[in-house]
Amino acid sequence: MAGADMVLTADKRADFEDLLPVLANKLGGEGLINELCNGFQLLMDKDRGVITMESLKKNAAFLGLQDLSEDELVSMVKEGDIDRDGALNQMEFCVLMFRLSPELMQESRFWLEEALEEELKGYGF
């Protein structure tokens, strides 16, 4: 994950990053998105429909994040909070999960490039 706010150790980050590509290969794109949505549901504040610092601290163990410090959890929310409302909505959470996984980001770029090439071929380029 990029940014000065991120304080995850390399070991914790590597373990986390390795999980998403395995899930993507095993479940396919749609299955991975479903699993990310399930993860969001586990972590979110049920009343607000977003992941707050409180709901993340309370539910972090569901996703194996119980060993992260409060500073690391704060950094995670800050890193993913695109609209700066202090919480993560489902889209922000999914984007953050992809950003945590450079391998998936690389695959996503490849899929995007392939799709663009196909689209351009349709226009005669």
C-alpha cells in the first residue's frame, strides 16, 4: 500500500497480499468480488452501512486482522477513505483491498489493457 500513513509491517502485508490472488485464481473475478462484499459486510457498522474505526476494531478478527495495532487500523481507514468522511463505504473497501495486493493490481492493468485493445479494434485501430 502506498502512502506515508501505512504502517503495516512487511511480513503482515505480504501475508495479506498473497491471499487475494489465490482467491482470485480459485473463485474467478465474480467470486472474488462476492468475497470482498462478504468481508465488507463482516466489518461494517450495521447501523451506518459503512466500516468505521469502531466497527473495524470490533470485527477485525473475522478477517484475521486482530494482530493489527490501532495505528495500523487507523492508517488502513485513512488510506481507503477516498471521500474523506472518516469511514469506508463498500466501493472504498474493495478498492483498498485491490490496492493492498500489487499482484492483483498488475492483473487488473492487464485485463484493462486487453479490454481497451479489443474496444479499439472495433473502431479500426
